[in-house]
Amino acid sequence: MTPPRDLRHTGLTWFAHAGVQVHVLRRIAGHGSLTTTQRYLHPDVHKITAAGAAFSARLSVLRAPRSLPSPIVVTR
């Protein structure tokens, strides 16, 4: 049988992967500090990699030089 402590780790990790913020998880778990809650979380390597890639892509967009709009050419 799986000990309840292991189930708490699993449950909190699943909530975190679903996007529940850590301060909300702290309240759900009844922990006094975020540090305790963070010890319960076991991040998915794929989620961490995807988050890093999304962050890098966002930074690339923000750093990209912005071009001036093309002039409008009216023909008759």
C-alpha cells in the first residue's frame, strides 16, 4: 500500500503540472511555508524544458528588431 505521504507528493505534483500556483498548493496542503510545499513537488523534466523554451521564444520576440511598416503604394 502507498503511504499517505507519497500520495501527498503525487497529488501536489499533479496539481502543479495542471498549473495550480504554488501559493495555492501551500494552502491546499496546509503547509506553513512555501519552502515546505516546494519540497513536496517533483517537477516533470519535460515541463521544465518546455517552460524554458517558451521563455526563450518570448525573449527572442521582445529582442527582435522591429521593422518599419512598408509604405502604401496607390496605383490608378
